[in-house]
Amino acid sequence: MDNTSTLHLALPSVQTVPTANAPVSTLAQPRAFSSSVNPLVFFSILDHYLRRNADQDRVIGTLLGVRSEDGAEVEIKGCYPVPHLETQDQVEVDMEYHRTMFDLHKQVNPKEVIVGWYATGADLNSYSALIHDFYQKEVSSFPAVHLTMDTALTNERLGVKTYISASVGITSKADNCMFIPIPCDVKYFKAERAGLELLAGAKNNESGSTTLLSDMENLERAIVEVQSMLERVSEYVDTVLAGTVPANNTVGRYLMDTVSVVPKVDAAEFEKMFNSRLQDLLMVIYLANMTRTQLAVAKRLEKLL
């Protein structure tokens, strides 16, 4: 067979690290590559894009995060912008700025390493392979992750995609690669969820702004959400019992596990406990408002004196 007419495609390999719990037969089977992103990364990319120069179509930057022991899972925790210049003939990346920023970041977060790079825009252009080759050398033997964000809001969505590269062709060149999509999830803590829900609520307002809710408003909102979820689950169970919807064993086991952890409490006792906690919350709010008022009065008296 003529080798010149053959297409060689080398998928990126992820090395599997032996562990005490992993059988020897499974060590040769690498896990599927996946990635997760912290919401802070999205806000940093958007801020970089909004502050770009007027003649720039897109911006790029370095992704920072941690990897699993076998390198199959990447958690992107942060990023920083990298100046670059794209023309019809060439692309220039400020490597010195990139390395200086990474050295400064290591002093604050020594556990985070370079895991790839990001770029705004939904499409991959002719220079993406060249920039990816540079970052592939920065991440050593692990696959570099390329994250794209559709800042043009195609279909009114801020599309986010992640890729890794695979070598294509007979000879190994920087631009001989193919980008392969990989799964990407958003990973956040419970404390961050409250802020994200507050920001998401601004899209329902014409002004695009929102205000912080009080403790009582948060309590009312939580109760309404719980009631809505209970009604949705009850409706689903009724439709399954009526034979309208086929039963799902996975959902059934999940509901059974959820119900089993709920303590059996008498309705009157539950109402008494709820009212007691509610009175405590009202007392805390009253004392906080009283303290705020006293501080305001003392500040005004201080100005008069």
C-alpha cells in the first residue's frame, strides 16, 4: 500500500496510573477524557472580551486548574488573559507575558497548573492549531484543553465548548491536528450557587439588573421552590401509576432513597418546630435592624458634634 495516500490519525493517549483498587486487566483501558469549569472562568473570559481593543475580533488566554492522577479529568479553576495579535499572514502571542503571569499565579496557588487555553468565538480559525501547539508543549505529556466561548450569542446562547487535539497526517507538524470535542460540565460550590441564581434572575428584568433578597424573601422563595418540586414529583408518580408514562427504575430508586431519609414527624410537631425557627429568624432580623439603626443615629450625632 502506498503510504502517501494513507491518513494517519493518532488520538491523544491518557496514561492510567496503577492503584491498589484497580485490577491489572483494567490498567490498559484509559478512561474517557472529561473536563469541568468553575463559573468564575466564564466571567473572567467575558471581562477580557469586553476590555479588548477595538480592532480585535477575539481574545485568548491561559486556563489553569488541576488534573486527576491519571490525567483523564481536568478541573478548570481559573484563567488569565494573554496579549496576542492576529493578521492575515501571521499570529503573535506574548509568551513572556504568559510565563510571567503563570509564575506570579504559582505564588498564590501552587497546586494549579496550566491545563490549556481559551478563545472567544464559536468557530476555530486557521491559527487555532498553532496556538494549541504552543500550549500543548506547556502542559507536558497531558492533552491540552481548548475552551471556546461564543460571545456573539448565536441562537441567544453563550455556547461553551471544550476540545483536545489529535495529530493528523504522515508528518508531525504544528498545524496538522484535528480538534475533538470533549464533555464539559459546570462545577460550583453551594455558596456560589446563590450568586449564580441571583445573576440569572436579572434576565427576567427589562433593566437587566437585580437586587439582593432579604432573609424573609429568601425563605419564601425556598419554600415555593420546594413546594413546586414536590408537586412535580407527585404529578410524575400519579402519571406512572395511571399507566400514562412508563416507569423508570432509576428515578424510582432515587425517589425511594430520598423519601427514606426524610424523618417521620407529626404534622403538628413539624408546624411547632417551623414556627419556633421562624421566630428565631425574625428575632435575628429585628436585632440586626436595630443595630443598623443605632449605628446610623450614632454616625449622625458624631457629625453634629
